[in-house]
Amino acid sequence: MGSDEKMNVIQYAIVTYARSWSALAAVRSLGDRGVRCIVADSVAFGAATFSKYAESSFVYPDPADEREFIKCLVNKCVDIHKKTGGNILLCPIHEEVYVISRHRDRFPAYVHFVLPEDDMLQRIQHKGDLIALAKKYDVRIPPSWYGDVKDAHTLPGGLSFPVFIKLPESSGSTGIYRADDEQAYADIIKNLSGKVVIQSFVEGIDYCCCCLLQEGRAVVIINYKALRTYPFRGGTSVYRKTIHNPDIDRMAKRLLMNVGWNGVAELDFRIGPDGKVYLIEVNPRFWGGLNHAVKANADFPYLVWRMAEGITLQPIENIDRKVRTRNFVGALASTIEEMTSIHKPGPAWKDFLKRPRWKTGKLAITSLFKTIPLFRKYIVRRYLKQKSFDDIYDPKDPGALAGLAFPLAVYAKYGKINEKLLVSTSAKKVLD
């Protein structure tokens, strides 16, 4: 693994964003190695909260309230240290990584992080700065333009429809808009202000590149392909397989090693029909398919813990390239969405409920039965007969299944449910 010299022995880990399957993967990885895990989120419960590896949990303020959020984390660290005298790894999972990075100097010396410097974190996350970095280090990106929206009332030269209009600090699907023609483009642009990134759409297949670097030196890189996403036309990966692509590896290294990256990063790539590899974006934090990397012998949470202890890590080469992982609930939802988009039983049933007649009832029953062969094809053959590891269910840790209650709680409280509500640190902010 690396040098036997230890600067710190870390017995505790605070893992944030407990609602996510990524946090669950991190808690299982660390807890299985004897690290005492405390999980936290701005909501009262999540998947990681119910894991047997979570010693305790607490609720922190919305990270958008940076002062109170950091105050809460610092006080919790102080409390743990007073009771135990132990060192603590603070392991941010989602967008709270930016807040923690900005305020890292407020934490006591016994709290440890594995994060790049804040200015580099901001540059790599900022989509305008990323364009400049990619050009500087010869990393191919789709045709792109960055500037003030006032100068983009017509599509900038060199770009063609469809295009994506992105806010520079957007994350995930929030703050990203697609325009397929001039009218859609004009409708989007007129409602925006400040600077924007406009990027041509590149047809192709998406790949996720997961990296860990130690002071600019690559420790492990693993790539996986999303076989299924939710929503099914494009979104979070819910069924994946490991792949190896030297071009993706080279481009990821070229960017991250040149900027002296330290810590984890996830890079989204797309391979076009011509075989060319394009960098789409960089997320300087853990990613939704973290469980996939762990199962493929790229145990990022464990490696981050060892880095925090001061260990110099050796490169990890023995990646299991046969691994497949799934989030069965997400995969099921994606498949049902696809099936119903093909045969659309909903309208027939709505018609029957409005006009309960023999004819409308027959059409409703027929439309439902048409989905049965598809269910067998997509669910049984694709997910149940293929050997894969699940993000949620683990026979050694079945209690985490209770985390499925979180999406239901969101629906009960807000009367709606979508990806933005599930991943936002503040559901209220999304609805406003």
C-alpha cells in the first residue's frame, strides 16, 4: 500500500450527506476497517444513518448557511475529541465540500482532510475556468464559448445546435439548459444574466472516470460506463460496468497532474461516433457510483483515510474490470419509465377512468399487458440474471434499506419528487 510511517492515527470519520448511496459506500468501506463513523446531513435520516457501521448521526444546518454549518461541524469535532482524544477524518461527500474547503482553517489540528487547495477546487469546478485549463493542457472538449450573456444573443461562432447553456458554477443537472434551435436558445438566454458557458452537444456514449491523486501523483484511476441511467434518457447512473480506455486515462492524468491535484475527482467523458474522447465536466468530490469503484478494488474512502493518516500510497493497478453494479431501485424506476414511454398505458387508463366503458376498459387492459414482455426483458434479464453488486442492499448490512424512506419523506413534505429535490442540500431552495 505504501510507507509504514504514520503521521496520524485516525480513529473517527465524520461522513456528510448521509442520504446518498455514496455516503453509504464510504461508511461501509471505513466501518469495515474499524474506523468509527459518525454520519450527518441536513435531513434527519438517510441510507448511511441506518447502516450498522454508523456509530451515531447528527443533523447539521443547511450548508448554504455557511457560518452555522461550519460552526456545527467544528463543535461536533471538538465534542468527539474531548470525549475520546482521537483524530478525526472529515469526509465530505457532496457539494458541502466547497464550504468545508473554504473554511478549513477553522477546524482544530486533530481534524484531517484530503482536499485540494481551495483556489484549485474552485477553478476546476468553475466551467469557464475549466475550458481555459483544458485548452492549456491539450484536453479535448466540445466546441465551447465562455463570456457575458449580453454578447450571446445569437449563437456564438463555431457552435451549432443543439447546445447546452451552463451557468459557470452549476452542478449536476441544476443550472444547465438545452436548446435545440434558435427559438429555444433565445427563450433561455433572455432569462439569464452574467457569464455563461455555451457548449455544442456531442453525440456519443458517456463514461465516468474516477480518480485519486496524492500531491499531483496518480494513485488510482477507474472508468465505468453507465448501462442505465435515471431518468432513462440521461441522468444518474444506476447500472454500470467497468471499462478500460487509455485515452480517457491519459486525458484525466494530463489535466489533474498538471494542476497538482490532491484528493478525489470525477470526470465525465463522452466518446463520439468517430472514437474521439471529449471531457464534459469535472466534479471535485465523490460521485454517485462510488460503490462501483469500491467493488472493483478501487476503494477510494479507504485510500483517502490512509492519505489523511500521512501514508504515501503506491499506485493501485489490480482493478477488477469484470465488475457490474446497480442501484436496483433506480434501475427499476428507469426501466418502468422507458417501458411506459414505449407503450404508454397511462393515457388508456385515464380514458377508462373518465369513461368507464367496455371499449375503454379493453384498451386499458391491453396496454398494460403489452408491458409484461418488456418487464421480463428489461428487469429479469438485465438486472436479475446478470451478476452485479447492489448500491443499497448488502447482506452484511441490510438495515441501510431503511434509507429508501428518504425519497418518500421528500414527497410527503413537498408534494413532488425529482432528482433536484433528492440531491439538493436544501429542498426548499429548489422549490423557491
